[in-house]
Amino acid sequence: MADSAFNKIQIQRGDTSFDAYVVGKDDAPGIVVLQEWWGVDYEIKNHAVKISQLEPGFKALIPDLYRGKVGLDAAEAQHLMEGLDWMGAVKDIEASVNWLKANGSQKVGVTGYCMGGALSIASAVLVPGIDAVVGFYGTPPTELADAAQAKVPVQGHFGDLDTMAGFSDVAAFRH
């Protein structure tokens, strides 16, 4: 199971702290891996492990944006995502980037899926210290961040034939 590969750490952000899971090579480039709406589950941990094993080796860090909660069905995951403090999540991402840089990663990227994809792209606009972002099928709400204002290279992955509109479609990303 992917869990045994991880070191669970605490990251301090202002007057709060949160759990994060780290896997990979010390002093390697860092990748912040952001969860889907489900939370930090087996799937997102497997993504982080695979990312950490890519050549030449990476240190992957998953911040627990839901503070230990995981959605077990779509209704619960939707509820968790709707209750997320998105600006607070961006601050968690910034604290994660800073932790990686303070712990041996000279370069740090951010990637995420669906909700995490949207937060990845928002971080390209709002978080200093990031070197690149790769978002998968998620766009941030314009009131959070305008993707056109990204300060670092962004690679977005979307399905041209996906019927989802607004959150995970190509037109919303290009807007």
C-alpha cells in the first residue's frame, strides 16, 4: 500500500497547522500534489508515489486540505469541496511550497486533479516561489484567480470532448 512509503509531517501556516505526506528523494525537485474533491485518499497517494519515482527523482508532498476528512461518495465529496476555504487552501499550498524549498528542493512545481487542478492553476497566480504548474481538468473560479494572470508556466490538461462545462472545460481554462 502507498501509505507505507510516506512520511507524515506537520506544516505550520500562521496560527494553524496541517498534516502533509511526503515521499521521494531528499534534495530533489519538489512537487506539491493536490487532491481531488475526495480528499487525501489511496488514489492521490499513488499519484504522488509515481510522481516521486519519475526520473531524475522528485520529492512529492500532499497537503491535507480537508484536515483528515475523505469523501466516501460523490455527495460527501461535493459537500467537502463546497465547504473548503479556497483561499485558505491556497495558503496551505504556499506553506507546502515553502516547506519543500526549506527542506532541500531548489525547484518546486504544483500539480493537481479536478479540484486540485483548479487550485494548482490558482497557485500559479497567487503563490510566490512556484516554478511551474500542471493542472488536470479543473479551473479556478474567477473570483479566486484569473488563470490569464499566471506568473509561472502552466500546462493544463482537459478533455476536448468532455461535456462538463464551467469547471473543467477547455473554454473556461482559456478564458
